[in-house]
Amino acid sequence: MHHAVLGTAIEAPIGPGQGEALFGCGCFWGAEKGFWRLPGVVTTAVGYAGGSDPRPSYDRVCSGTTGHSEVVRVVWNTASVDFSDLLKLFWECHDPTQGDRQGNDRGSQYRSAIYVNDPALLTLAQASRQAYQGALQARGFGPITTDVRLDQPFHPAEPYHQQYLAKPGSRPYCSAQPSGVPLGDFPGASYKLPATVWQHYDWTISHCVLRSDNTPIQL
């Protein structure tokens, strides 16, 4: 299966000079679009991770019995974009303090999550979480509830969910409720994307992702 926007294989293993991570930010439709637009992203796919069922389906995950979170698999070119940039988008695109929900979507499948297969990426994710917690707390938010773990298998979602918002006849929907708090510097951060990229994401606008183009942001 190929990406409806990027044209790349969405289930291919990562190649040389590429990184991979799974991000849960509420409903995976809107979250995926936020990531596929970033410069340097090779491919994205939506699916399920973090649970116990070896063969999760959308219906079983939505029942809340499998323990999975809706996630976006992101593969990126490490020469063009850093994991720090992806973490910036992740933290800023939703509210990671809401627990098992995001906006009106409630259930463990909508929890905030970061799953990686590289201990170095785990260290960066944890450092960014600590830094973002301080920024949120200064603005009156509560504790971050994001599930950050190593080695959680990715189970691709059904084909109709893939790049859903880019397909004709899709129902525009995104449950994310960004806090409006930016992620600044943190230990190990090495941002590569220029400030102009972030001007394409205006989290003060309700459902900013839905109002944006499907095409990737050009540098």
C-alpha cells in the first residue's frame, strides 16, 4: 500500500539514514496529517500500539479491551529533520494532560503516547516530556499523562483509515485540543527545521490541521 499523499510505501521497513517512531495524539486521522506535512518525513501510517491483543482491529481497540492506543507511525530522513522536530509537533498538536481522552473522544485508545525502538530516542522523548511539563505547569496545566515506552509493536489500521483526511468524501475530524504552549529547548534537542515551518501550524485556530492543505510543507 502506498501513501495517498507522499506516494511512498507505508509499511516498508526503515532504511539507512531513517528513523521511526509511533505517536498517539488522540484520533489518528488528524494526527497523521500533522506529521505527513512535515518536511523530511518519508512516510506515515495509522495503526495501533501499546496493547496486549496480537491482532487488534478498529472495533476491538474502540471497545477499550485491548489496551492499544491509536498511533501514527512516522518514518523520517534523519539528515533533513530531527526527532526533536517531531517531538515539538507531537507535544504542541494536542493536550498531553487529558489522560484517556482527547477532546470529546474518550477511552484508553485516545491516550497520549510515544513508542520508540531506539533507547537514544527514548532518552530524548523523556527529556522533552520533562521540559514540556515545566512549560505546561507554568501555564496552569496538570501532569502529563503520556505513555512513553520502548519496543511496542505497530499494527497497521484498516486501509480506509490510512491518510483518511486526504481521501475524497472523508469526514473532516480531529479531536486534538492543543494547549497553546510551545516546546522550547531541552537536553539533547537538535532542531533542524526553520521557524517558517511552524508558521503552518497555528494551534490558536480550532482544528488547525483540518483547515490546512494536505500537501507537504515546502522549505
